[in-house]
Amino acid sequence: MDERDRRDSPFANRLRKVAPQRMRWAKRQGLTAFRLYDSDIPEYRYAVDWYAGRIHVVEYAQRGGRGPGKQAQHEEVLQAIEQVLGVAPEHVYVKQKAPKVWGQQQYEKLGARDERFVVEEAGLKFQVNLGDYLDTGLFLDHRNTRIRVGAEAKGKRFLNLFCYTGAFTVHAAAGGAVGTTSVDLSNTYLSWLEENLRLNGLGGTQHELVRSDVTRWLSQVRGRKWDLAVLDPPSFSASKKMESTFDVQRDHAQLVDDTMALLERDGVLYFSTNFTGFVLDQRALGAFRFEEITPASIPEDIRNKKVHRCWRVTRK
């Protein structure tokens, strides 16, 4: 791509404008993982994220695949990323996020190289893997809520359900939680969480890792209480390790009710979902107060303000 082509490319021009600003902002925030571009130009439907000098690119594809025009645009985007950001091609990880059939398809593992490296967020360290999964191990859109949980965790017993790689747990532990319990069905993610805790000098028996189907575990746990909890379930799951499928719209009322039953009277639950069609069943959850904190929960580098919804839940 010559100088004229670079100048005439809307995507390259946008990236060249926003990248220096975002880099300065991230340095002030103590971040080495953040979003540079988020479908800023409607014709270029990509998310471009910076991970400590490496680039994670997700193309939001339409049904029907990528035609000749889209293929040319795809190549243009990659050239612009390499030239504007000065990143070598081997450090650019490209994925395509295509629409899935609800209730039938899930995103599968993409590779098995296990190329992990460390990024920083507000003074904490996290391992990420840009190549093997659609997701990287750190959901950038939940950064604000992680920091909020860390600020509220001192002296609290913290519960993290569907914990994934445990970034919320790390923030709570670093914030002074007296103990944490993290539940997930994946041994891979629990091991990843254990390593994230170790990276931050936060290992110890006070941090409990539980491999279980969350819905089953909630029905079995007895006689224990927590003060602060995070519930960020998948939109849909049909793992063979589960007794039944999980659908966040169908199952969220029972899930929230069961989680609140494990909290102290003044306990706080942060409940979030990225299902864009989600409707909260307030009638079934009438015993609880839902304060929607979505606008404040989405970081300023995430342009898509519908990336998730988030509530602070307490008892009335």
C-alpha cells in the first residue's frame, strides 16, 4: 500500500487519528490491553484491540460469507494495521465472528498453540491468549466493573459464577477480599485463573476454585454465605458436561434468585449479560432491587454501548 493509498483509506485514516490518543489515554489508565477501533466506520465492521504490542482483530461477518469486495477490504484493513501501528504480521491475530443459530451453535476452540503472554490492567497482571479462542481470556468491556468490584471487595467474601479466567476474582482478591470462591465448568479456565492469581502474588487456600456446572452447584451448596458476587453467564450453553442446556433469557430469574440466596442480607450481586435481546424478568425477581449501571460499566474505549447490560442487585 503506497502513501496515496494509505491517505485515501478511510480505515487507515481513522486508525491513524485515534491510535495516538488512545495510547496516551491507556498509559494514564495503567492499561496494556484496550480497544483501538470498534466499527467506528459502519462500512468497516471490525474490532481492533491492542494487547501489549500485539493486535487482536475480529471481523463481524454477515451471513453468506465474505464476497470479493469484502475480501479486498479485509486485506486493506490488515495492511493498514501493520503499517499505521507498526506491528509485524506475525503479531496480528485475525478472527471472524459470524452469526450463530441461537440454541444450536457455540463458538469452539480455534487452535492449540497455547501462546499466552501477560497484559496489565490497573496495576494487575493477566494472561491472555490471542490465537486459540475467539475470546482472549480478558473481556475488555467488563474492565470498569472489575475495577468497581475490586474497590468494594475489602473484607468481603467474594463469589464469582461462570468465572471464566477469573479476572473479577483477581480484582476482588487484590482489593482485600478475605476469601474468594470461583465456579466454572472448565478445568482450562480454572487453571488459567490459578495462574492469574499467582502472577499477582495472590495464591492461597482462601481462594477456592470449584469445577462444576454453576446451576447444579447452586442447587447443592448449603450453609455458606458470601457478601459480594458476580454473575456473568453465557447467553447459551449446551456443554456435554451439563445436565441440561442453559439459556440466559429462559433461566436468568432462577439463576439470580439462587445466587441471591447465598448472599448475606446486605449482600451485593453484579449481574451482566451480553445477549442483545435480553429482557429482565422483574416480576419473577420482585424481591430484589435492580439498579442498571450499564452506561457506567462500559469503558470509554468500547464504542459499542450495547456490548452488554449490567445491574447492581440488592434485596429490598
